[in-house]
Amino acid sequence: MTLRNSILNQNSHYDLILIGAGAANLSLVLALKESNYDGSVLILERTDKLPNNRIWSFWYHTTLPKHITSLISHKWASWSVSIGTSCATMNAPTMPYCSITAETLSNAALAVIDKSANYSLLLSCDVVSVEHKKNTISVITPAAKFECSQVIDTRPPIPEIPNVGLLQSFYGMEIKTESAFFTPSKVDLMHQLHVSNDRLEFFYILPFSESHALLEYTCFTRNNIPQMELKHQIEAFVTKYINGSNYSLVRTESGVLPMYNITPPANKKNVIRAGISGGAMRASTGYCFSSIQTWAGQTAAMLVNAEPLQQIIPIPTIYRWMDDLFLKVLCHNMNIAPVLFYNLTKKLSAPRFARFMTEKASILDLLWIIWCMPKLIFLKALFIINEKKQVNAKKK
């Protein structure tokens, strides 16, 4: 049931409180329902409605749960990366690129919440603090205090000061045109890759039909870019792409993602982090939906089996290490970035690329990816990483 502060029974004790109603906690709700979890769950969301202004994209793989694959709205067997007039295209019918809208995911979770007596959702509720007591955990909000046994917190991580890596900034426009401008069978993952003012820039084109698509301007940079500048970039691109034709704006989406590995804070008893702050996002790409499903399945199993709640980083260490090395290279030589991304698409098979992007790569896949990279530049980056580790070790 969906509730408001004024009618919620604040004296209730919950088995589990979920802070935030984003992709991680909503995916967990669906996983708990599939696992027949019978504990009491309270979801606290600071906004006045569930997210509906985002599209979650990922590569299909057979380990995705059916309750997630049933929500897929679009699939594309082909995707491409382009530099100037050169375009590398991949085709993988068995591992297509897929999308689920935030609205679809929210509606699926709402259906569970509304039909199940043990789930409650409280909107317009901002969490101030989480406090441990002797036999319980208190979740404090401006209007109320809630007691529970376990907490999963998906609030965004506090930005690291000074910034330890790059930032991925983006602004997207979902539009409908009067004429056919898009190729609905192929996604442009990185269109017109180039570097300008020490900033890697490209456009993302997600076509739903010949006259309906999401177009995004994305840049990798050390500094946060003003939203108006991002908006200007995508508006100019859209106008040029559709030759100045008329279009209707369906919605916009924007954001800033940290391009460095996030390690959750030390595990507090029965309180864990999830989502981006739980280390579920690939630092080099910003993709997280697939790894969130891995986390949701593992966490649901812990809860159903009444096991102690443990912090899970769903991205294996080898991928975090490879991302860290790759991003160190970009930090020291951004001009090489377009060639690195283009070569990955050009030299890898589509299934191998998709497996790597979903953390399902074999040892042979990983070795092939390493072989595709320029050796000297990466060896220098590896030396820098090891040097920093030694400095940090001496400080400790």
C-alpha cells in the first residue's frame, strides 16, 4: 500500500526498511516477491512519486530473472560506435541491447506493493539519519521515526573531495518527429566520438521507431558541466540531425555519474548500501542495471533465508580493476579515448563485447580485451596505480 506521513502507523516495527525507490530497491522488491518473502517491508522515497523519467539499458543474458525480462520494452540486435566517417557495428541477436523504462519498473513494483499487505511505500519522505540502538535500528525523518531490524540505503554517495576521477555528464531528449529519421534496428552507443577541450564527447541515439528516439549528449570530463551547456549541446545536435524539421518533445533526462569505483562504507550491523553507493555501477561506462539484478537476487536470498545482511559489491574485482586501469589512461591522455572505444568495438566479436559489458566474460574474453589495448600506455597507467598504492600504504 502507498501511504502518507499522516496515516502511517509509526509505532510499527518493520523487518526491513528500504531507503530510496530507485532501480536497486524496486528490483529488490520484485526479487523478494518472487522469493515469497513474508517479512514486513517499508520503502521510504523522498520524492512525491516513483521514478518515471529514465530508461534503463543493458545487454540481455540468460541469467536475468524472468520477472525482469518480462518488462523489456525494446530490443536491438545491433549497436555501433563511430568516429568521423568511420563506423564499427556489432550484431548479436542472442545478446541484444535492451531497455526498460523507469515507469515500467515502477509500475511493476507498485503492483507488488499495492497487492501485498506486508509492503508499504511512503512518498515525500526524506531520511535524515539512521541510528543503531541496542536491539533495533531507527530511521529518522523530519516527520517521524521508524524502527526496523534491517536497512538497505540507496541514497547517492557523497562526492569525493578532491575528485578522484572523471565525471560522466549527460542530457537527453526523447522526441517524436513528423518524418522518418531514425534506424529502429540499431543503437548508436557512441556517435561522433571526439575530444574537445580535454573532454570526451559523443551522442547516444536510442531509436524506438523511425520517428521516435531518445538522443543524449554525453561527455567525460574532470569537472561538472553546467546543465544549460549540456542542454544546448543536445538541442543543437537534434536540430542538425533532423535537418531542422519539427519535432515534439516527450521528456528530458539528465545526470552526472562518478567515473571511479565506489566502495561502500564499512559494514554496519544490518545496514548496507545498494545501487551506485553500493558499488553496482561500472565506472568506465555508467551501466548498472544488469549488476543491480545480480545484487537483488543475492540479497533477496539472504533475506528469505534469514541470513545476516551482508554488503555485496555485484561487480567482480577483475572488472573494477580493469575499469580503474582504463580510466587512469583516460585521465592522463584523453585524446586517445575515441580510438580506445572504437577499437574495442572494431576488434571484439559482438557476443564477447556484450559478455564483458554484463560481467559475464570468460578468461579468454578478458585476455582478448587486454590484447586489444595499446600495451605501453596501459603499462604506464599500471605503474601509476601501483605507485599510488605504495604511497597510501606508507601513510597508513
